[in-house]
Amino acid sequence: MRPHRRHHRTTPRMTRLLGSLLLVAAACAVTTGAAPARGTAATPLHQVIPAPASVDPGGAPYRITPGTRIRVDDSRGARRVGDYLADVLRPSTGYRLPVTSHGQGGIRLRLAGGPYGEEGYRLDSGRAGVTITARETAGLFHGVQTLRQLLPAAVEKDSVQPGPWLVAGGTVTDSPRYEWRAAMLDVSRHFFSVDEVKRYIDRVALYKYNKLHLHLSDDQGWRIAIDSWPRLATYGGSTEVGGGPGGFYTKADYKEIVRYAASRHLEVVPEIDMPGHTNAALASYAELNCDGVAPPLYTGIEVGFSSLCVDKEVTYDFVDDVVRELAALTPGRYFHIGGDEAHSTPHDDYVKFMDRVQPIVAEHGKTVIGWHQLAGANPAEGALVQYWGLDRTSDAEKARVAEAARNGTGLILSPADRTYLDMKYTKDTPLGLSWAGYVEVQRSYDWDPGAYLPGAPASAVRGVEAPMWTETLENPDQLDFMAFPRLPGVAELGWSPASTHDWDTYKVRLAAQAPRWEARGIDYYRSPQVPWRD
């Protein structure tokens, strides 16, 4: 079932923008840095999501005009970010916005030394122009996302809008709290095309996520071509939940997803779930089953019934081939081996399996990530575990994860009753599941990753993740409806200082994002907890 798309009437803010059309037309002949038209106001610097580390407002705003240029350093990275910014701004402003390394004023993207880290930036805005300074290209890109939010919401439209295009005066100095800020997309329960994955990448990049976790295999479908085991994709990928046609990515498809994600400064983390959640593989190759009999393909949503055969050597040949081929396509550092809900695998067999598989991942140059059940085995040195438990998860299970964290295993936090974007908002939500409970917007936002898991040191927390499972989600509009408005909140938990986390102020900033979503055609859940503007 697809959520009903609302028809929004013109807002008072839009009326003011339309009313300023004649003023903007007159401004077209004015040089860069002209005074703002009377009756207009720039978006305050503090209204950004995620909340910046430091905001110092003041001074005259900058106006983007037909004479504005985007000035970049003589570096390939800065040029790429400049081209990206121009592509964002040209459709709505109608301006040429040439990207150049010459001239004065305008919007400047600058790589320089400084205390910005790998992803931090500084944005300075005043009458003469806007300068974004960063140590690395990723920081420039994140600074551009801040700049987008400081412009009127109409900047997100794909047709010429009246403006004016003002950027408030002042300085934003910003860097992330955590280095792991991931969005996960399950393409196994329902398959999503390359273009649909790209659309989701663009959504999450708006809020400074830096990882795209792709859940590429499960009971219902295998989604990546493996040359040495071709039936995984051609047969195991031939269906999905509900019995649809499924699909899979060729290696060229996967490379294109990786390339596009990298252009948005997202590192792709592939997941091949094992030893459970493997029915698609078991159905494709009989020899992977302990009894040598391939089960039928599966199109339901139950979990925990499938398992690779731990005692067969062919199982590890299979794992080695899959990891080798997929690792070769993935420039990122990590490989996710799943490990959750392996209810059909006895505990001793589970430990044996993980002891064999983790070194295989290391042999192919990747760092292991597993769901938090890996903490009940022997996590490899440097491994990360992804905690998806609930408030009601047993104390013993939480204690095992906390003990692993105290022993040096890093934690990614994605508690299902906080960050799972496929959970229903309320009992009346037409999409999603509710096994973890209902997850309204405040519940999703109102927690602190650094103090969440009892007994786990804050220093073990690497960051947060917002998983989107797709048992009930079949198209990109449905992904939008479940992601928004919760996706920005998880981003803020991962990026912003803990001192900025405050629901009462956040919900006001969140409400101000809605016109931007509407301008991009993003349908969203109008939570009664958020003071949306009528």
C-alpha cells in the first residue's frame, strides 16, 4: 500500500517569495553582494540539520545573483564539489554560475590546512561572498549541504524560481561527533534498481551521512552477480517478498552504485548475511545444504529458518569466492557478514563458522562488521559489531555486547526501536512493521548514542546507523515516507555534539525542513509531534 500523496496549498512563506518577484527582477542588474530586498529574510544559521558544532551569526547576508561565480582551488576534488553545487543551484536560480579558479567574491570552495578533520568545514558568509574552507574534499561537500539549507527551500526545485537567494551572514564551524553515520538499504526483500538506489543516496547525502550499507542477500533474494557461483543471482535473485520478479546487480551495476555513492562522499558497505538468512543461496546450490537438497525459493517474511552447512568445506569455498569477488569491487574498508537471527545454527556451530569466516574477510583486505550476535562468538581484532537490540532486549545479551566493547570491539548503534526506519510510526501507519514497537519521531531522536548501552564505554561507540528494511516497501516513494522525518534525526545524533541534542528545539528545526522536502517531491509523515507550518 502506498501512502497517499498530499496536495499542499501555497504557504505564507511562498506568498512572500512570489510577492518579491518584481524586486528580484530588478536585482538581476545589481552586482554581487547587493543589499537584500525589503521584506525578505535569510534562513538563520542555527536552523541547519544536523546542528552545527558552532554558529556565530552576524553581518549582512550574501545574495546569489546572475553575476555569481563558484570559485574553486586548482584541485580535482574542489572542482568536483563546485560542479555538484552548480548542478544543484542552476535549475532553481536560472543563473549560469560558472565554476572557475579565477575572480573575486561569489561562492568560494577552498581546501586548506586547519582543525577541520577529514569531514569538517568552516562556512563564512557576508556581503562580499560565501567561503567554505575544509581540509578534505568531504568537508567541502558537507559544507555545501549546509549552504543548501541556508538558501530558501525553493532552491531544491528543478525549475526556475523567483528567489531572492540570500545566505545569512556569519560563520559556521563544524565537524562530526562520530565517524560512522550510515544509512542501510535492504535490496533483498524487495529489489531496487540502480537509479532508485541513487535517488536514496541523494536523500541521505543531504544530511551528511557518510556510509551506505547495502543488504545484498537474504532468504528472499540474492542481489549481486558472483561469477564463480552464477546461479546465486540468476536463480536466487529471481524473486522477492510477495513473489515479484526480483532482480540483481551486475558487477557493472554495483560499480556504478559505488561510484555514485563516492561522488556524494558515501562509502559503500556491502553485506552478505550468513550463516542464517541464506535461503536464496541454499536454493541456488544444493551442495550448500547439509542434506544436499536445495529448498524452494522463499517469498515470505519469517526469519531464522535457514543456515549454511557449517561442517562442509564447500561452505567456506563459497564464502571465500563471494567475499573475494565482492571485496574486489568495493574500495571501502568494510565487509558486513551479517550473523543475526541464525536460529537454525547451534551456538557451537555459529562460533566455529565465525572463526572460519572472519579471517577470510581479512585475507581479502577488509574489516569485519557483524550484527551484535557476533559478540557472542569471538570478534576479530578491529571488528565492529552493530547493535540492533531493543530496550526490552535481555540484560544478558546487552552485557555480552558491552563486554566485547570493553575488550576493544567497536560499536555501531542502530537500536531497532529507535533507528529502524521501517518500523511503523503509529498503529495507523499504512506501511512498515511493528515487531520492535511503534517508533514516532521523538522516540527516534531522543536518545544519546554515547550513553545508550549499559556497561559499554563511550569510547567504543563508532557511530549510528539508520536501517531501512523492505519487507513492506516496494518503491522509492514508500522509502521516502518511512525515512522522512526520522532520517534527519538519526543523522543529527551521529554528527552533532551531544550538547545540541534537545527535542524541543530540534522539532522546530525539523518542521522548517518540510518545504525543502516538498520542493524535492519527497512525501513524508506529518507527525503530530512536529509543529509543521500550515
